[in-house]
Amino acid sequence: MHGLIGLDWGTSSLRAFRFDGAGALVETRARPWGIRQLPDGGYDAALAGITTGWPALPRLACGMVGSRGGWREMPYLDLPADAVQLGRALGHLRAADGRDVHLVPGLRDPHGPDVMRGEETQLLGALALRPALADACTFIQPGTHSKWTVVRDGAVRSFRTLMTGELFAALRQHSILGATGAATVDDIEAFERGAAAARDSGAAGALSRLFSTRALMLDGVLAPASVPDYLSGLLIGEEFRTALADGLARRDTPLQLIGEAALCARYRRAAALFDIELPPAIADAAARGLWLLATQAGLVPPGPIPSVSETTPAC
Amino acid sequence: MHGLIGLDWGTSSLRAFRFDGAGALVETRARPWGIRQLPDGGYDAALAGITTGWPALPRLACGMVGSRGGWREMPYLDLPADAVQLGRALGHLRAADGRDVHLVPGLRDPHGPDVMRGEETQLLGALALRPALADACTFIQPGTHSKWTVVRDGAVRSFRTLMTGELFAALRQHSILGATGAATVDDIEAFERGAAAARDSGAAGALSRLFSTRALMLDGVLAPASVPDYLSGLLIGEEFRTALADGLARRDTPLQLIGEAALCARYRRAAALFDIELPPAIADAAARGLWLLATQAGLVPPGPIPSVSETTPAC
């Protein structure tokens, strides 16, 4: 039996991918067993649970499972870094079932400094799926901690983390901006208004416009139920303003989203307000990245990147 | 019996000032009875409690007591606005004891939009204490919602709210940046490092450097116990970067702090990193502002601003 079990093991969720010997994705499973909410029995129980009934294949995990406070801390690999270097830098641990779990290290940008764990595997998967982007591209990976990453000549050159998702949640749940008492509606106009406010904030930046959320509501021109969408637009718009201001995004270099459909749709809308046309996002890139790294590390036989699970455009 | 009872009634605290007929401050009292934490019996009970034993003098209140959700909503006065206009715009309500409480309206900057409640009274008090600043000055009022306000020819011309204090609390208590598990030390070097990071962020702004807090900690160059001070420096530094970027602060115009000593000391340190020398802060400006507005509105006889309680430099 040939193949691979890939694990995308983050803070709040765990996904497992079973590949056959040719790298085709046979089955995907998801559990809410992130490293902060493990089941009884901890990591070993989570691993056994999510792979129940699967054959004893090599296992490769990426994400926060390799962080300080994870199953085993893997040192970061400093930039620049490509798939070959990451494949050589894998570590491993011995699970309770007596077999190894291999671990992908995170990446560290010494200029910043900045760090990522898990996103590097998605990036490699996206590059495998869209090789033409390897020459020069800035990838956007929206989320709790959004990453903007510059790839040139096949290697990751620099990246920046923007805490958009976490900031949104903290402001909405724990600041006066969330204290509207109103049910939330889906108001794309409010979202675009927020993104435009970030764009128009110029060098001052969106932090200086945060309170406008409340002032517009008091003015009666922003409905309380639309406050979350305005705030979301302001923070996502700020990602684009920031990335353009400091050169992480350049108008002469392609921009490519990687991530989940609904969230990426917001980024495409915000981009349009900056006169940037973003192509559809690449979804499920982590699975491709895990397979690629497994081949680089010799865990599975090398071969072409299968196109079987070539991702449906997500948004 | 002549005199005035001034009330500085905010979200989380209530302060009462008793003035004699000449405007000298006779007694100050403070209670934790902000409009979000009123005692049993509500506003009337709080008012009766904090003025127990005081004579039946005219009463004038500023702050969130006049907000939507306060005792009575007072409309905002649009900029530009000065002491005469604010004095004419006072409202009032009838308390359960059968006598009036006069209320100071807040200010609204239609460009923004932006709003303040309570800070306008402190501003007027500061101008009364330092008349030379009335020609041209930008006032900084640090806090949960910091205000940067441009005064020219005796009138408030524009202002901007920066949610520094609230953002700091939300990030520290409800984000990965606060999850250090370490006791906090007082680390002024970390504070200055954060403020310098905001300064050096250029047009991208400090939001793009927020995650550096965590990356520096993982790098081992920022102690977990110093994370709050670094974050404080980053956010306060961002106030200066922002204000300089959008013209609210100008290097040819005096800058003046109004506020509490320890917090203002941080702003003076951050300012120094921007090559700005800030004079000591003006403290307790609300009491002076309330007296001034009471004279403007005819609640007490007009007269010179007494210098009895001329404020001790706070920091």
C-alpha cells in the first residue's frame, strides 16, 4: 500500500488528507481538534481518531502542531526558502502508536521579524497548482492572521502578517464598536464603504478611521446592523493600503488569493476599490503542499503533481 | 449661597466639583458611578449620593451623561465651536429632587465624521488656564478614546478620535498578543521600541507591525512580561505617526497634553522619539471648563477665571 496521510493541524481545527500512491486525494476529513481544543487523550487520540480505518501510511503534518505549545516545536526556517529547502528541513516525532509523524517547519522572515506556520505549505501547494506564478507573485492568505507573501524565482522572499481576523473579532466582541445590540445583516455596501475609508485614509491609515464606525452610526448614516460589515471593509481595505504602501504588493506583479471562498470574495471586492482585479482564489492548497513536501522529503515516490484535485475556483 | 456644582460624568466614573461664588474649587469627590455602572436608584441616586451635604447650587454636567443611552441625550454641536457657543447650547433636565441639572452638549466634527463628549469641557478649561494656546494649538487628550484636537483663534476647528486605550485592552485581553501568561513588568525600553516601530512603519502604519509583537517574543528578543509595554508603545507611537501624516499635528504648532499624569508621561516619551518636545500636561481641566461654561450660560455670575486651582503640572 502506497500513499500518504497529510495533516493540516491548526489552532482550532484539524484536517486529514489521504492520498493514494500517485498523489490523488482519496478522502478528506475534518475535526474541531485544533491544538487548543484537543480531545481527551490529546494529540495521539486526535491522530488515531481522524485516521480511523485508514492504512498505516507515512504521515506529514503542517501548522501550529509544530509550534511552541504544539505537539513538538519545530524551529522556523529563515527566508529565502523554497520547496526543496522545506522538504529537507522536515522533523519528526514518535506517536504513541509507535510510528512517526513528520512535521513541516514554519518560516521566519528575519526582516520584520515575522513568522508563519501552515501557510508555507499552502503556498507551496498553490505554486504546484499554478507553476506560472513561481516567477513573481504576491500571495494573499486571508484569515485570523492574514499573510501577504512575496514569491520570486520559486522561493519565498518576504512576508507580512496582518492580524485582520483577530482584530475584527476583538473589536466586535470587546469594544464599543460591537456594542450596537443589533442583529447583523449582510451589507456589502457598508463593507465597500469601510474599504474605501481605509483607502482614502492615505498615509494616516485605517487605525485613524476606526472610530468613524461609531460616528457614522451616531450620525444615522450607518445602520447598527451594518457596523460589522463596515468594520470588516475597513480592516480588509487596510491590508491593501498597507501592502501597497510598503511594497509587499506592486501593481506590476500578480496578486493571488489562497483560501476559503466567502472570505476571499470580500478581498476581491476590496481589491476592486484599489483598482486591482484579483483572479479567483486557490482553495485547498494545503493538501497539494503536503504531497509536494512528502515527495521532496522522500516519504513517497517522486512524481508529477497530480491534477486530479485541481481546485475549483473558490470565489 | 453662591457657587456651582460641576459634574464630570463619564462611562465608568463620576466626579463632582463644588465651587464657591468666586469659582474657587472647595471640594472634589469621585465615585465609580459612570453611566454604565450606576448605583441602585440610577442617575438620581448617584447625583444625591455624590452631592450629599452640599448646598443646593446650580448643577452643570458634562460627558457621556448627555449621550444616547445617558440620562438625557444632548445633540452634538457642530464645529467650529468656542466657549460662547457651547455656553449657549447647554440643555437641562429635571432631576427627582425637583431641581435642574444643566448639560453640556458634545462636539461633532462633520469632516470625519467624529464626535466627543466631555473632552470639549476639558479643552475649554485648558484654554482658560493657558490663554496663550488659544491662537493655535493641537491638544492631545489620551485615554480609552484619545482625542487630537486643533484649536485656532479660540475655537475648536477639527479633531480626531484614536481608539488607543480600547484597542490596547482588547488586544491584550482578547488576542494572541496578550496570551503570554507572564506577569507584566514596567519596561520603558520595550515601550520606546514599540513607539519607534510605529514611527518607522512609514506610510504602512503600525497596524502592519502589530504581529511583530509576537514575532519578537518568539525570537526571544522581547520578554513576554514586556509585551504590554511594547504594544502600548506601538499604539501610542501610532497616534503621533498618524497625526503628523494627516496634518492634525504640525511641527510649527504647539502640542499640549491634557490628562492624567502616568499616561501623559508615556505620550511625552513617545513624542521624544518623533523629535517633539511636549510640555507637562494640564490636569483637572474639566473643573475649570465646567466653571467657565457656567459663567457663559449665566448659571453663576461672570468673572475672571480664578487661578486658585491652577493645575500642578501632571507629568
